[in-house]
Amino acid sequence: MTTQITSPDLSLIQFKAELGSSEASSIFEIELHGNRYALKVFHDHGDPVFTKKGRDLNRFRNEAKAYNNLHSFDVCDSGLVPKYYGSIDRIDPSCHKPWLDSFLNDKFHPSAILLEYLAGSEPLNCVNYSKERLSKAMESLVQVHEALIVHNDLYPENILIVPGTPERVVVMDFDVAETFPTKELQDQAIGIHSPEPMQACKFEFEILKSLGKHLEEDQKEGLPPNTKFY
């Protein structure tokens, strides 16, 4: 099982590149103790964090809970999701200028999770799509569900193709995922009662199948990547 890094010395983090950003978070390639990682840093504006039904809307907490389960269920070591190295509860952005400048005006200091850096990876799209890769994504999703997680954000950009021998297809981005303490609560939350993960989370598999159909159609038309939003 992957060893988590507890209480890392933040002064030793060397930022190398920004890999992506959104209103909710930014992802960076970093170096720590001579190793490369992906650091996902979350904005915290002090917004309401629970719905009336009690669903957690805090993206950092959602992602950390999901990866804790994925780590505990050994899914991270399967290669089907990124390896998880732990979380960081508050980073002073002023200590990491200019990389964290977009966090300086937030109400609270950001929190972060430390993940495997997937060198050379690219999101699933209509050019690199294949039925074999979609099948591997399905396999990844089975393991995610068996770790008592519903992903809730299955878009092509959250499925990465990672080169290597063998090639990996990795499901990522769990910041709107729901993580449950028991299988019974997971099934109850989505209104389905079945011991089979393929049935208990059937709706997410249907989403993947639909994505595959659209990507395959675009591939046959010879469209470039990201021509359409699914």
C-alpha cells in the first residue's frame, strides 16, 4: 500500500508547473523530497458547505474522503485511480508566490491533497478513444463503487490515458463525489438495493456508455478533440 506523507514540510515544496485550474481549485506539478507529485489546491471562500439534505458541498473534504476510501480499499495501488499521498489542511499562499497568487484574496487559506503525478497523461477524447480504453474506465468505476464512492462527475476530462507498459486508464477528480460508510447507505442514497456494484451504480455506467457512444461517433466523423461538450 502506498505510504502517505504526513505533515510535509511545506517550505520544501518546489512548484514546477500549473497543470490546470478552475473556480474551485488549481492543480500543480510539484517536487518534494526529490519526487514528483500533483498538488490539488482548493479555494475556500467560506461558502455554505451542506445542502438541506445534508450533502457535503466542500470540495476539498469530498476529495479527501474519497481518496481515503480509495487508499483503504487498495484501489490506489491498482493503478485505476491516482495514488494518494495525503492531505494538507491549510497552506499560506503568501509563502508560495507567485504560484498561489489566485488564492491570496480568499476568505480562508486553501487546503490541498497530494496525488501521484501522471506524466504524459491526456484526457479521454474522440481521437484517443477506443472500446478497450472505455472498458478499462468501466473497470476503474467498478473499483470506485466497491470503495463505497459515487463519482458524480464522469466527464471525459476526468478519465486520463496514462502511457506506459501497460497503459493505464485512470478515473480522477472526486471533488463532488459522495463517500459512504457502508454499502447499505450507498445503495439507499441512490435509491437502488442490489449487492452487485454494476447494478447498484448502474446510472454511472450508463453515463460512461453514453460518453463512449458520442466519442466513437465523433471519431468516425474525424472531429478534433474537444469539439463538443458532453
